[in-house]
Amino acid sequence: MTDQPFKVLVVGGGAGGLELACKLGRKWGPDRVALVDANLFHIWKPSLHEVAAGTLDIHQEGLSYQMLAHDNGFSFHYGPMTGLDTATRTLVVGAVVDGKEEVLPERRIGYESLVLAIGSVSNDFGVPGVAEHAFSLDGPHDAERFRLRMLQLLSLVDVRKTHDPSAALDVVIIGGGATGVELAAELREASSLHAQYGLRHIDAGRDVRIRILEGAPRLLAPLDEKVSAAATRLLKQRHVEVTPSCRVVRIDDHQVSDADGNVYPADLCVWAAGIKAPPLLAQVGLPVARNGQVKVDGQLRVEGVPGVFAFGDCASCPQPDGKTV
């Protein structure tokens, strides 16, 4: 365990957590302010679809937490949050493992004030096969895994085209929100570029078939209908199929099934149908709402847990009108 507890310990190096650590670090210094994150580099989460498509290079665009810590006066601790003892005000940071080798051991870090800004993870709503057969874009590692698999399958289709003109790659994106729509557009652009550079037998518009399955009657349902209509029109112009009012009930190897009995071929499947707070929050005994978000008051203090704060996607904050954000 650290010799002295940090005045402020921030968990989660997303946009909010990182900005907080930088501001407090410049004020109090690395002996009093620390940031914990499971990744070594910061990538803005709304850009993960670009990493997945290969149009953004994580190694060029990512910001090193260690560099940011040096420049902004906080200390950085690499590893995932795996436990929390609120009685002793101690955070458990899990071991970092590369393959089978333990790079960093489990550590315990003391704090006076803890700020949880760990964001969200994909919500599969209990649909069978999501964990086994679909990619999510919860972090840089997920996006990079998807990118590599996409390249492998594109190369395979390119080889097959030499003896089977009908060979194609079917990509199914489940969820027509911002992530799904942006990913579809980026994948179309990326597949066209790959077809121009090296994959000589692929016609991207014909041989890379991209489909969005959306449960609501239209894409981008929370936004104005004009925005939804424009996005749908632009996607169709780019040869992206859009299937609204489609409730996915099962994902198997190479296919997706909906509630109406339709089956869609899927060599590559992405789940972008919703988010929830990380289950760890409930597992460590924090008070959570139905969606798993930590319950906080108007000052972002976790209900009934002194010294712990939370904000962002992992928190549920009540508003004067009775709603929560």
C-alpha cells in the first residue's frame, strides 16, 4: 500500500477524470493527486469507432498518461480497479498481465477523497451470443481487436475472390445510435481505402456489405427526425443497409437472428445497442440504481459513503424535476 494516502485519487482517465486529475495535479502536485486507469494511453471514447475502422492510429493519436502526469503534476498508476474498501479508504488496483506474464502486481492505494469516473460498458440486455460472437467498443483494446480482425477478413475475401467471384464480407452493426452510425460510415471509407491499396480483387461497395440493425423505428432516435433522415440517406448512398424496428434476439457464429425470424449473415458483428455502468460498482458494495450507476447527490457525493464521489456515465445524479442524469 502507498505510504501516505493521496488527497484525491481519481479512477478513470476519460475526458472528465483526466481533466480533473490535470487541474488538481497542477494545484497540489503528484504526492497528493493520483490517477488510476487500465490503459497506458488516453483515447477520447467517441473516437473509438475511428480506431476500429483504422482511420485513426491509436499509437499516433493516443496521449500517454505517464507523459500527461509528468506535465500536469499528478502521479499515474497503471491497472484496473478491482476492489474498494470504503472503511479503510483503500482502492485495490489489479495486476497487469501481458499474455501469461505479470507485468505489475496487485496494489493497494490509500485516499482521502476518491473520485470514480470509470464511464460505461456495453449492455447486451441478456441477448444470447453477444459475448461470444460480437465485438464491443468499450475501450482502445476492443477497437484495436476489431480493426485487426477486419483486416484479416478483408485479406481473406481478397484471396477468395480469385476463384470465387461471389465472395464477400458481411458486417452487421447492432444499434443505430451515434456509435453505430459513425462506425458504419468509417468502415465504408476504410474498406474503400483498403481496396485501393493492396486488396486488388475487392470492390468495397459490392463486396463489403455493411448493415445496421436498429430496434427503434429510425436511426439516431433521440435526435430530430430530420437528422435521422439525413443520416439514413447518406448511409444508403454509401451502400450501407439500414434495417429499423429490428429486435435482435440471438447472435451465432456468422449470423444474427431477430424477433421476426429473419436471419442476417454476419462474418463480423459489432454490438452498439446500449450502455450500462460497470458491474464492479455494485460488486464493491456501492449504492447503485437499476442501470448499475452509482447513486450520487447534487454535489456528486456517493450516497452514504463518505469521501467517495462519482460522475459521468457511471453515476446517477437526481435533478430538481425528478429526472436523473
